[in-house]
Amino acid sequence: MDTIGVGLIGTGYMGKCHALAWNAVLPVFGDCPRPRLVGLAEVDADLARSRAHQFGFERSTADWRSLITDREIEVVSITTPNAFHAEMAVAALEAGKHVWCEKPMAVGFADATRMADAARKSGKVAILGYNYIQNPLIRQIGHMIDEREIGEINHVRIEMDEDFMADPDALFYWKSEASSGYGALDDFAVHPLSILQVLFGTPTRVFAHMSRPYDDRPTQDGGRRRVETFDIANVLFELGGISGVLAVNRSAWGRKGRIAIQIFGSTGSIVYDQERMNELQIYKAGQGAQSGYTTILAGPGHFPYDRFIPAPGHGLGFNDLKAIECRELLSAIEGREGRVVDFDAGLEIERCVHATAQSHAEQRWIDL
Ligand code: NAD
């Protein structure tokens, strides 16, 4: 496979991120098909045209359905708001395209199931945008756990916090609408759940409480609208022999891109924070009273850091994780093993999200 025809739906924050990844993947990795950026779709024809020019796509359209039936397109990036994912992904799979869909998978569990069914039926590769698992240091944490560097894992705490909705005067937008899902649970918690999934698996029991820091928000036209989602979610979980805590908040003043992980084992602990994504810390027991964490800086020894930069300590960035995700997608399309969250694995994350929401509603433990 020398080239692969690419389509992109949506050109906002994530649309640009996918476009950067499609442009970067061959120069960075060198050993994958050359993405041919065939076409993109936006809601407005003028916007679509200008984004196609900026992102390097050959054509543009205001009709996403015409994009997915384009014969020259073989893989479709879906980066539209959550409510569109199911309809677009199923249509693309039915049209015989591979799919790279942003998280969360879908708003309702029935839609997520429909997506997984469509992927299985199509025989095409369908993956979700769980980019944080692509950090070379998350791989490194996985190796350390496998090598039992901190012994038997007994406790995991994982948090995701940002402050883009912390201001009570921040405008109401689609993330405050119930059509986007429960709120921080499916906007944020799915990311920590994807990391838990690659490191340990999916929680087997959950107990949750969600809250809404502000009841309403200003609207663009000067009015106010009731907030329909929960910006904060706290979850207790069990996963094999691990007792866990998952806490997420999109109104956490001061937190910009935090995904803080603490993993405690019988002989040590590992800590990591996405805000300092090029370092992790490990503590090993038995060092005496004058001991502390050792910091490990990301470097060429942590695959695939070396594909970007030959020198240690210089650091990868958020958009690089998407380029790695793109490489893994292409590997899967070429029939090799890819480090991806496919639609079946994504469905397990969705199952956990909905069980968690059910736990909040019924205030009891839910078994998955
Ligand atoms: P955004 O609002 O910045 O961009 C969405 C774009 O989709 C807009 O340009 C909008 O015009 C376009 N769009 C909407 N309906 C469309 C349609 N019918 N046809 C074509 N284009 C359409 O939103 P965003 O922040 O990029 O979020 C998009 C998705 O990405 C969400 O599902 C979100 O959860 C996910 N996301 C993932 C990450 C990550 O780290 N993986 C980060 C942020 C957002």
C-alpha cells in the first residue's frame, strides 16, 4: 500500500489536530503509506474551502455524506461534536471506509453498540481518538508494571482536570447540552479509562457521584440557559485486585491539561501527570529514610520518541500523540498490530461510562 486517501469531517480543535497528524505521519515514521489528503467537510462551504487550503486537502464540501461516498477516500477522520459520531461513523463504515473517530464514541450506549456492530460487519479498521495512551511514557509505565518494578499493584488514583469551564460566566455551548452526553464523565473520564484499559483493563465495579458547579450559563444572545451536563464526576472503582479512584473536573481553576496518575504497588509507586508529559517518577521501597522519587525524562529509549527527535529531554507535545495514533491506525489498516482503542475496546469504555452514570442516578455500586 503506497498511498491512502484521507477524508476529514470537522475542522475545529480536533480537526486541525488530525490534519497535522495526517501531514506529519510519513515524515516522522517514514515507513507507512503516504496519506493523500483528498477532501474535508465542514458545515459551511466557505469555511470548508479555506480549511482545505490551510490543511492541505484537495477538495472541500459542506455535505459530509458526499465525502464518505467519495471513491478516492479510504479512511475518514471524524472530529465533529459527540452527537454526530454514531451517524457519521456507521455511514462511513457502511460505505467501506476505515474510520478514525474522536472520543467519546457516542452519546448513548445503543449508538456505541451500533458503531461496534458496523465496524465488525464491515471488516474495516475503526478506532477512537484516545491519544493519551500513545505517550511513550505511558508505554513505559506499562513496561514497568509488566516487569513488576513496583510489585503487585493494589491502588490506582487517576484524575483529569481542566479549567475551560471554571468561569461561571463562560458561555453556554454544546458541551453543556445533554445531547453531548453526561458531561465530564464522557468528555474527560473516557481518557483516564483508556489509560486504565491499556495498563490494567476495564473496571469491574463502579460507584459514582457527579455534580454541576453552576446551574446556568450566559448565552451568546445575552440570555441565560440551564446547564444540562455535570462538569464534575467522582468514581470509586474496582479492577481485578486494584482499588481505584477516578476524579474528573472541567471547572477546575488552574488545571490546564492534567491527567494525574498514581499507581501504588507492593514494592513502590509510579506517578505521572500529562501537564508534565515528558517525565514520570518512580519510587522503589527499601531505600531507607533519605529516599524519594526518581524522575525519568522522555528520550529516544522510549519508543517512538526517537522517530521525532534523536536527543533526550527535548520533549514531545500533544499533537505528536495524534501523529503516533495515526501511525498506529495505519499499522492496523496494513494488517499489523496497532496500539489502538478499536470500537470493541471503546464499547467497554462506554459500558463503564453508562454504568457510572447509572451508579450516580441510583446511588449504589454497579457491576459491569
Ligand atoms: P470544535 O467545536 O472545535 O470542532 C467541531 C467542528 O465540527 C466544527 O468546526 C464544526 O463546524 C464541525 N461540524 C459540526 N457539525 C458538522 C457537520 N455536520 N459536518 C461537518 N462539520 C461539522 O470541537 P472539538 O473540540 O474539535 O471537538 C470535536 C470532537 O473531538 C468531540 O467529540 C470531542 O470530544 C473530541 N475531542 C477530543 C480530544 C482528544 O484529546 N482526543 C480533545 C478535544 C476534543
